[in-house]
Amino acid sequence: MLEVRGIDTFYDRSQVLFGMELEIREGEVVTLLGRNGMGKTTTIRSIMGLTRAAAGSIRFAGSEIRELPSYRIAQAGIGLVPEGRQIFPNLSVRENLVATAIPRDRAWTFERVVALFPRLAERLSNMGGQLSGGEQQMLAIGRALMTNPRLLILDEATEGLAPLIREEIWACLTQLKAQNQAILVIDKNLDALTRIADRHYVIEKGRVVWSGSSAQLLANPTVQHRYLGV
Amino acid sequence: MILFIEQILNGVQIGLLLFLLAAGLTLVFGIMDLVNLAHGSLYMMGAYFAAVLTKLTGSFFLGALLALPAALLLGIVVEVVALRSLYSRDHLDQVLATFGLILFFNEAAQLVFGVAGMTIPLPEALQGQIQIMPGLPYPTYRFVVVAVGLACALSLYWLVVRTRVGMLIRAGASNREMAGALGVNIARLYTLVFGLGAALAALAGLMAAPITTVRVGMGENILILAFVVIVIGGIGSVRGAFVAAFLVGLLDTVGRAFLPDILTLFINPIQAASLAQGLSSMLIYILMALVLVVRPAGLFPAPGR
Ligand SMILES: Nc1ncnc2c1ncn2[C@@H]1O[C@H](COP(=O)(O)OP(=O)(O)O)[C@@H](O)[C@H]1O
Ligand SMILES: [Mg+2]
């Protein structure tokens, strides 16, 4: 469904991605692993068209999206839960969910999203900025689901959250996977990731240095130690 | 007392006209981060459009009604052709470029509509006066201006607070990139907001036209007041613009009318008269300074700035 081939991405003159590769198939949960500053977020930004890749190819659902504006990429069916949550603080919880909703044949509606996150149900008329970190994270996930994405991308969705809330988020992702939702996850929590994900890409300085299944990753302490600092 | 009520009404009316002008200005400044000096030109063009269309159709109502979509269209063209490339530039570039637009519009208006200026005669129905209370007649037309202004303020409030477009406008104002990444075509939204602002400015211009005359440069003085309004109200806040427009309108009118009398209580009448003249034109700037001391971001600071 998503095929990233040989992309180079720059911030001004400094190159961050060097021929980055990535593939996600229908219904798969795939992770992007690597230490801080290795280019995970930049890969996501390139896919979303927020920082345009200068070379290479990004194909989604059969068409090239590398040069599309980001709103077209979102409309094509990629839902982003960005690093730092970035909910709209000046919109109410309800408005955060419905403002950018894209109804498609897929079934995410306001009611279903609120049912998925009962914590949000109690705070619908609160402003986004008044929510706790965990609630904001759930709102960011709910907001992305409301676009009924074919591929959901989460960048550090459990960063800075209390253990209990983290578990809620992992439970939510497990539920989404069971519904055959394709997901690309970036996270530090290897335990949870190896439980949920099908495949992993480990990146170092803007290129893939290892990829494989959860079982392969668990059986490979060298990769864990060398690239992930475990 | 009667004079006082009359001045208050005048203040309200000027406040509403200012609000119509300031609403577009504050949205464009607050959401697109664009300083648009040419907003006053849209006010002027609205008045010219209405004058010409009134002449053509023989009806002020029809002329005014047709002038609004014309101004909306003009706003959209200006945004797409001239302003779109300015969003990423700094404010100084924007000031220079939109100042250029003022010159362009002034020259163009002179060429097309002539140097003499135009007047819009009021239709019979609006020429009369309404007896508000014994001894206080007030022109019907000014009531209409107040009513239309209030109706616009309410509709705008409804648009921004209650509709999906309003949500997207607010979302785009607080995080443009994120709104885009969720599927919002920000460029189109900006064009729409700019067109809307242009139509509101034009409405203010064409409603002021029958009271004053339509002439080149008519937008410039009032633009300065509108900037004062959006700074007092908080840049980007429609509600702030509404409150501030009333404050400025009332303070300006009431100050000019009563300051001489008030000062006479303390100093001799001749000195009072000359001091009052200077002071009354400074009042709104004094208000602005005071507001900024207490609330540097204005009365209703918009989030995301
Ligand atoms: N906006 C930016 N401008 C310039 N350099 C950036 C910017 N964002 C990230 N970088 C640099 O790009 C590299 C990769 O960053 P990032 O993709 O955020 O890493 P990760 O998400 O893996 O932690 C880092 O060296 C970072 O300093
Ligand atoms: Mg990152």
C-alpha cells in the first residue's frame, strides 16, 4: 500500500535522509526504530509532504505522492498522529474531531471514536488546550481516525505519558490492528512494539540498516544493542 | 442629554463600520500573518462599485447588493495574483508590496472613475428621520447602517464559532501545517477568508458612501483606525475587533463632542477649545497605549500567536 523507495530529504542544505526505504502492506503494523535524531520523524514528514523529499519515489495506493501537497496526501488516505500531538488548543474536543473529518465508506464516525476513548466523552466541550497529555494524545489519535485513513501513522504516541495511559494506547492500537488497520508506528517501547507489530525497520543516520520480523528482532541482541541502545 | 444620546448613536454607527473593516483585517493578519495595507483600497473599491452600479441600475439597494459579490471577486483576484506569494515573506516586504497595491488602486480608480469623486444619492425610503424620543430625530439611513452592521457581526460570529468553515479557520490559525496534514486545503481557505474580508470592507465602504463622498484615498484614514482597532482587540480575534471597534467609535465621537465642555470646567474656554481639538484626535491612541500596557496582546488575544 505504501512504498518508499530511495528518498533523500534535506532541511535547507543539510541532508537527513539518504535513500530511505520502507514498505507497508494492507493490514500490516510496521515500526520505524532508531535512536533520536536518526530521521524517523523526517521520514514521516517526507511521506506526508510536510518536508518534501528531493529524490526517490513514494507510492501510496498505486500512485506517486512525493510531489503532492500534504492535504492531498491526507485526502488520499494517510492519517497522521504527529510528534508532539499538535491538537488544536483553541478548538473544543468535539471540534478537534469533526473539523477535519473525512467521511468515507470506512466506518469511523464521531460516535465510534468517542466510544473508543471514553475519557474524551466526558470532555467534549473542553478546549483541546485544557486536556492532560494523555487525553491530548487520545484526541490526536481520534482526530486522525476521523479522516478514515487507509494507513495510520503514529510518531512517538506514548512519549511522556504515564504507564497506565500508555497501556490504554497500546490496547487501542491492538484493537485497530484486529480490525485490519494498517499502521506505521514510531516508538521507544520495544516490548510493546514487538508484541503488536509485524515487521520493523531500524534506521541509522537516514538509512535503513536492518529490517525484519518481531521474532527476528527479539532474537538479535546485536541490532538491539547497536542501533537501539537497549 | 439629547445631544449625548445622539453622539452615542453616531459612535455606535462608526464603531460598526470600523468593525466591518477591522474584521477582515484581523482575520487576514491573524490567520495568514499578512499585513495588508491595501485593505482600505477594498473599502474604497466597494464604495466605487456601489456608486457605479447604483447609477447603472438606478437603485441603491441593487447597486449595493451587486457591489458585494464584485468586491468578493476582486478580493479573490488580489489574493491569488498579488498576495499569495507574500505569506512567506516578512512583514516589511508585505507592507511595501501592499503599499504598492494602494498606489495601484488609487491610480486605477482615478483613471476609471475620474478625479472628481462620486456621490450616492439615498433612495427616498432612507432619506427620512425617525423620532427616537421627543426632540430627538435621527436619520433613518444611519439606523439601517447600524442594523446591517449588527447583522453582519452576528453572522460572522456564527460563521466562525458554529460552522465547519469557522472551525477550519480557527484550526488553520493555530496550526496551519497540521491542518494541511489532516486534509485541509489551506490555500483555498485563505483565498476564501480574504474574499470574505474584502466583501466586508466593501460593505463598510459602500455604507459610508452616501454619508460622505466616494473619492480616491477615502480608505486610508479609516484604515489607520481599523489597525488601532485590531491592535486593541487582539490581532486575529473577531470578538476583540467587535469590542474594540465600539470602544474606538464611541471614544472618538464622544470625545470630539464633549471634551471642549469638560475641559472648560478646568481651564478657560479658548484654551479648552484648542486643547480639546488636539486631545480628542489623540484619545484613541491613548486608549491603545493604555490597553497595550495592561494587555500587551490586546483585549482578546487569539491563541496560536
Ligand atoms: N526543522 C529542522 N531543521 C533542520 N534540521 C532538522 C529539523 N528537524 C530535524 N532536523 C534534524 O534532522 C535530523 C533527524 O531528525 P528527526 O527526523 O526529527 O529524528 P528522529 O525523529 O529520528 O528523532 C536530526 O539531526 C535533526 O537535528
Ligand atoms: Mg522524532
